[in-house]
Amino acid sequence: MRDFITCLEFLTRIRFTKRDIWTKEDFSRSVPYFPLVGLIIGGFLALVNIVLLQTNVSDFLRASLLILAEIIITGGLMYDGFMDTADGVFSARDRERMLEIMKDSCVGSNAVLAVIVLIMLKISVYLEMPPADLSYIIIAMSVATRTFMVLFIVNFPYARKEGIGNLFRMYAKPYYTYIAFFLGMIFIYVSGGFAAVTVAGLCLVILLIVANYFVRLLGGLTGDTYGALTEIGNVIFLLLTIFMRSGGY
């Protein structure tokens, strides 16, 4: 339970303890629980969607409030990583300078433009989906992208010698990936059936291409790229769901 709480408190704003000191082993042992935290995040957003559907708010406002709810429960952690990655990757500098830019707390124009596009895409996709089905899709999406994070943490090289992301990777065991994918696929299937599992599989293929691009560019992944891959994965999962539905699958 302690390891799950560590994972939950890091990936969300939910707090059960007042701890401000964690060991490296605490972070690493929490990795297999990422899919379960994704389930909690997705469940919260699904509940918000259901509640909003009982009101008279417009679809656009409902979609916007879902983005706000996501930021509230996650603290914008993945958005932060996405923005830092955009600043570094699109800077057209050498590898070391890119990593320095990503570590800098200042936000550049690349980050601002990237997050605007990201949020616009999310809102647009939310508006394209049947409102009642969106709750199940959000759950499957949240579980899938947090499950994939385990694969990136455990199986990909880290670009820096230090960093919060490396704390998760340092003592992580290879079998954590199998545990996470076993749990993740169960949650995804229950929430969205075989179609959601298929979308998750296609999404993973695309994210593996993006992850390998980051590795070639940066020499490995970082905590920021974990966040970027999660947010990119969220949008890809949603877009693939729409394309499959439009194709009659």
C-alpha cells in the first residue's frame, strides 16, 4: 500500500500522507502501480463528464471543464513535461543544450504554442465523441498512457545521470513492465472492450516511434519526455478512437 500511495501522491494532487522525503527505492517500487493511478485519474474525469451531462452546459464548456478537471487532479505534471520537451526538442540546438533548455524552469514560445495545440486538439476530440461514451474512453486513455510510462521508465535509457525520472528507473525491476501491462490491459478491456485494447496497441506503436526519436535526439528519455509521451499518447489515443469509429470498427 505504501508503494501505491507514493505513486498516487506523485502523479496526482491526492494526498494521504504528509511525507516530504522519499527514498529512491520508494519511487522505483511504485512503478507497477501506474495503471491503477491512471484508472483513478480516468475515473475522476469520467465522473466529472457524467455530472456535467446532467446539467445544461454546452458541449464546448463541458470539454473545457474536463481539461480543467484533468489539470486539477494531476497538478499539470504531464503538461509541464510536455512543454519542457517542446522547448528543448524544437530549439534546434545540440543535445546538451536541449537538455539544459528542458531543465530550465522558464517557458519558451515553443512550449506555449505546443500546449495551445495540445489543448485545442483535446477539446476538439472531446466534442467529436458521443458524450455518453466519452467517460469510458477517457478511462481507457488514462490507463493506457500511464501503463506505457512503465515501459518507457523500465526499458529505455535515461538521458541524464540525475533527475526525478531517474529515481523511478534506478531500482525498477524488468518484471514491473509485465505487471503493469497485465493490469493495464484488464482495465482497458473492462472500460472499452476489444476496440479500446486495439486502439491502445496502435497508440503504443506510434509512441514507441516517438520515444525512439527522443532517444536518438537526446541520448535517452527524461522525466520531461515521460510527461510528453503521456500527453502525446492521450491525443493519439483519442484520435485513433475517432478514426476507428468513423471507419465503422
